[in-house]
Amino acid sequence: MAMDLATARDVARLVDNESALVDRRIFYDPDIYQLEMEQIFARAWLFMAHESQIPNPGDFFLNFMGEDRVIVVRNNDGGISVLVNSCRHRGNAVCRADEGHATSFMCTYHGWTYDLKGNLVGVPGFKEVYHEELDRENWGLIRAAKVESFKGFIFATMDPEAPALLDYLGDVGR
């Protein structure tokens, strides 16, 4: 649901700043929830983990970005990847532990295997079933559009147009 001017006005009426009252619908209305998912969680920088939680390549930690379960992982280059925990083939989770260490992530449904950057590196039956025609580069895990760290705190956003993290945090955040 895109936020048009009428919708924005309707939502604004639910908060009375003068009397400091908030309409209860804000807490349970499914339309407001969907607006929050689209307008806030899909666009904002979200805290994912602290670098101390994933100090070594292969260390990972699961978190959420909105309703999406994501893997925050230190990759083999020392960088940090934030990957949607969903196989691109059939949507099965590729990581079942909340935290730990891995050399790759594998879907238990058909065995598709992804490296620590989310690249599809293994497909059972690649020659026999797919006749080597599956373009593995287009079937990697969905990645956060931007991932940045500030003083050890890892943030990510799904919005490729989001401002840089330091600009987003502003003076107060820094």
C-alpha cells in the first residue's frame, strides 16, 4: 500500500499531540502495520549485530529486517554480508541456527549451496538436470542493499537509495 496524501492524513489523525493520546488502532491495524513495513522497515537503516558477535570469517548471527529473517555473516574477505535467509529455489531457510560458524549455507530441500557472500556455488544435478544452463549468478541469496558499521555496530538497509549511514544517524546518532 503506497502512502498517498489522504492515507498520511488519516494516519496523522490517530495521534493527538496536544493531549498526548494515541489511538489504539496504531497497535493492531493490519493496514498501518503494512505501511510501517513499507515506509520504515524496508527503507531505514536497521541495527543487525555488533562486530564482536561475528569476529571470524564464517561466524554468523540471525536477525530480522522487518519480517525477513536475515543472516549477518563475516565473509572470507573479512567483510560483513547481510543475506535474506531464504533459498532462491524454493524459499526454504538456508541457516537453521540462531548463531554459530559456517563455511557455507545449504538449503535442505534440494541442496542448493551458497557461500558466505550469498553467491550460489553448488547446485546438485547442475549438469544432468539443468544441463549447465542455470545462470547461478542470478540465483544467489538476496543481499541487503547497503551494509555499514559504526563503532562496531552493524547496520543494514534494503533501500539502495538510502543515504549513507553517518548521514542517516546525524549528529545525535553519532
